[in-house]
Amino acid sequence: MRTAGEGRGDNRDEGLPEDYAPGTTAETAHPLTRESADLQRTQRFTRSAGDTPNGADGASDAGSADRTRQFSRADYQATADDSDEPPAAPPRSATPPRPRRRRFRKRWIVVLVVLAVALTPVATWGWVWNTARQDERPRSDAIIVLGASQYNGDPSPIFEARLQHAADLYQEGVAPVIITVGGNQPGDNYTEGGAGRDWLVQTGVPTEQIVAIGEGSDTLRSIEAVAGVFNERSWESAVIVSDPWHSLRSRQIARDFGIDAETSPARSGPAVRERETQLWYITRETASLWYYWIFGDSSDIVVHAA
């Protein structure tokens, strides 16, 4: 038979408070006492797991971490191998891929280029038409009359309309000199420049105020010949007389030769009477202007207008 002291001694041997009755264990003791017992067991387990033969705690910690990582990889691999479901596909991006945007931009660039190529001739056609409506008459060094067909010294209706307009400009005092320019066809006895001079003299323009240049088979060659006279006499400015639809190209060529040129087209004659003829002249001049820009040459198309 145990005494009360012995009972309390047994309790102390098991790490329990002295005031606990016999038969009380750590598991049935006060909650704080149970927590202390659990903490002691955890500390003993931790010391046991961390002990190594050489006592290197740092090495044991590294080994434990390596074993943990190895276990995690192996466990993940085993889990992946045991699963029959395919891996989930990565989420798709909500924005379109970059190559598709590039293709979209390239497509629009091609469309814009095609539109520009298609609309440029149309814009040039409008430029020819708008320039034909202008009538510039600044005080200049000379009036240039571009030649047209002549028949044995008699100017054609188109050429005569140009010469009459040049005579009117001379009478208005636009310039003191009139230049008639143009060559002849094989077998002709007269040049366009000479036929134009004779016609102007008959209308009252003094001979000494007329410079006839009997060369030039097209617009480019004719203005090139006129530029030679301008250089010899140190002239700079001119007013070109031609058909309305010919104004833009003749002015452009003259400026390329260094002549400060404006245009005052003739408003009478076969070239401006019928609408069908006007449309044909504008279209012809648009093509001829582009030919000059691209090849630097003249592509005059002979039009026999009566």
C-alpha cells in the first residue's frame, strides 16, 4: 500500500505537478502540461533526426532539404505517371499574334500603293484640265507661239488660232517680241516658224519684232531651240501660246530649260470647239506628260484637226 507521499513522488517521476492525484498521466493532465510534454517530444525528435556521426548540424540540414526536394520531385513524377489525363493546355492569349498584325499592315500597304498608282493618272488628268483653264499674262521678254500644221505656207486652223492670240497679247503690251517656232515635214517648202512669221506680218506685227525659228519636230525640240535664243539674248521670262490642253506640258518643259514661263492658251479653234475633242486632247496630254517625266523625251501624237 502506497502513501500519499509516494503517490506524489510517482507523479513527479512522470513529470507531473505535485498536486495531481495518482493515476494522472501527461495525456490527461492540464492542457498546458500536455503542450509542454508535446514540445519535449518534438525537441527530442528534432535532435535525433539532426544528429550525424560527425555532429555537423549544417550538413544534416542540407541533407534533409535535399531529401525533401528529391521526395517532392519523385512524388510529382509518380503522380504525373499515374494520371491518365493529358496535361492541360496553356491558356490562349486574348490578343492576336504579332505575325498576323504584320500581314494586316502589309495588306493595307499594298492596297494604298495600288490606289496611289491608279489615282495618280487621274490626278494628272485633273491637273492638265485645271492648267488649261488658267490664263497668265505677266510682262515678259517674249511671247512663244508653238507651231502646228501648215499647208504650203498657210497655217492650219489650230495654228492660226494660236497666232491670232499671240498678236493680241503683243498689242496688249505683254511682251515686245513674238517667237514662232516649228520645223517642217519632208517635202514642205515652208516651216511652221516661217509660216507663222509671215502670217503675223500680214496682220500688222512689225517684222523686226518677230523671231522665226524653223526647227523643232515636237514640243521638246521646239522649246530646246527657243532656249538657245533665250540664252543668246539673255532673256529669262516668256508667255507660251498653245492649245489649252497643251499648256501644262509646254510650261513644264520650258521651266526645265530654265525659262520662267507662264501660259496664255488660245480659246478658239478646232481644239476647243467640241467636247469629244477636248477629252481626247486632255487624255493625250496626260499620257505625253507622264512619258516626258519617265523618259525625258517627247511623245507628241499628231492630231489632224480641221
